Amino acid sequence: MKGHIDFVAESEIEDHDYDRWLDALTEGSTRLDALQTAVAEARSLCESHASNEQILKVFDRLGV
């Protein structure tokens, strides 16, 4: 059925699966925080007419 989602009873979810999902969400959240920081810094540099090299260093430093 289109749009149908099967929900698994909580008791059926293995701890390993839960840990994997939690790790993935935590990693994604951490990466999103780094990206938001990089974008904010890059925007500030762009507004101050910084060089492309300075802007790229922000992304390199933050690993995005």
C-alpha cells in the first residue's frame, strides 16, 4: 500500500540496531553543527569581502 509505514514493536528492536541508529543521528547532528558554523563564518567573511582562500580555509578547518 502506497504511503504505508510498518512500525516495529519496541520489544522487537535489537539493541544493536538502536545503537546504530543513535550513532548515525549523533554523527549527523555533529556534522550539521560543523556545517552551520562553517556557513556562518563563510557568510561573515563574504560580507567583509574576504578572499576565496580565506573562505575555503574555514571549510577546511571545520572539516566540511
